[in-house]
Amino acid sequence: MLTQEQRFRRFARAVTTELGALEESFLGRGRSLGAARVLNAVGRGITDVASIRAYLDLDSGLMSRLLRSLETEGLILTSADPGDARRRLVALSEAGAREFQAYEDLSDARARNFLVRSGRIDKLLGAIDLVATALIGERIDIREVDPRNAAARACLEHYYRELDDRFEDGFDVSLSRDPDVAKMAPPRGAFLVAMSDTLPIGCVALSGDGTGRAEVKRLWVDRSARGFGFGRLLMSAVEATARQRGIFLLRLDTNRALPEAVAFYRRAGWREIERFNDDPYAHFFFEKKVSDHLGSMSTTTE
């Protein structure tokens, strides 16, 4: 019987072999995996050198060597930030953009071949998502987005499908007390998404009406990301955002088919109250005071 440590090391060896991490020419393009990852980061819009270092968890010496090699190849262009000479910015050259796309195509093809070859694709992807979320861990990024953008829509679609599966008579969003998009945007509200690298794994909305009171709506964490405390992080973030918006009292409701949600709110200091809306899917009602007084309204978003 393998020990836990041996099982993890077996997994690590399998991953490094499958991904070609030890190859001098990653995906046959003539450069290491490290250089390819830097090129990928720049191609995806991370242009500040310090941000690339943090994203890839690289030391400054290795980062400098990788940048020099890509610059020598004519794939990237570096410059000083016009607003802050201490910061360096990186952009892809035309050749770099072509090389970035070549890596994208090859990586997608490798992923498709692996999934087809392995079978049991849904179960495997669930395990992959779980492992990736665990490895990324503290680098989860909670950001405020437009409630109509792609990441927000993806979260809501997953959320609605899960409610439809779990509710006794299914879930129809048109029958629920669905918040108006305008109420989930500054200055009255907000829509927060938790991003694990490029994958949205959770969301929560703040639906306000300008009175200093607001509702917390659409709290959801992907199944593969549960158990890591991301629900608490999202709720802390939405409470902080509420205070920034000048909101002092929050309310929410939930369904009896979600006992873990009811328990979570009680543990988090939410007080159970009487029904405050006519949502046919709501059975439990809570409120929480997040500020002692009505503050000034803020319209700042990231």
C-alpha cells in the first residue's frame, strides 16, 4: 500500500511527464516550459513584469533570464511604464503574437488528445479542477465585474443549473426574485467573481436600492472548489464592498433544499428574521449589520 506521500509523488511524476515539463523544447517550439509560460502570460494580457513574476511564482534572476531570451528571439518588447519609471512593461511583438497562438493551438490539441485517450472525461475534468484549485490555493482573485460579462454569466448558468437539480420542483429563474442588473452595478451594488487562474469558480452579488440597505444574491461556489473556504472569502468581500457603497444592513434568503447554506449563514453571524419578500423559492431569511452608520456612496471599482 502506497503512503500518502508516495501517492502524491507518483501523481507529480505523472503530471510532469505528461506536460513535458522536463523537455528542453516544450511542445517542440525550441524553448523551455518556463519561457513558454512567460510568453503565455504576456499574451493573456499580464504586461507588468512584477505581475508576471507573481503569477508564475518566479525569482527575479530566472525571470530576467527568461525575458532576455524571449527579447533576443524578437518575441517580446520591454519598456518602462510611462507613469512609473520603476515598473517595466512587456508586450508581444508580431512574431511573439504568432508564437503565442502556435502554443495555444498545440496546447489545446494536447489537451483534447489526452481527454479522448483517457475516457471518463467528466469525472476526470472534475478531478483536474479539484487539484488545480487546491494547488492555486491562496492565489484566488476576487474581482468586481460587470454582471453581464462572460465570467459572471458562466457562474450564474452553473448556479441556476444546480438549483434546478436540487430543488424539489426544479428552478425557473423567471419565477424567482431575480435582481435587476442595474442594482448589481455601482453605485448601488456589485457583482463579484472568484477567479482561479482563468476559471471562474464562484460568485456573489450585492443588489442595492440606494437606501443603505441591500440584498446579497447568487452566492455560489463550484463543486470542485468547495471545502477551501472560498464561500467565506466571497461573503467577506461582499460585506466589505457593501461598506464601501455606504450600505449598513444586508439581507438574504435561501431555500430549504440548501441546508449547508442555512448552516453557513448562521455560523457567519447572520440573524434569522421574518420573510421580507415574495420569492416562491425562499424559505429562510437572514440579515446582518455590516456598518454602524450610513457612509458616503462610492463609485470606485477595480
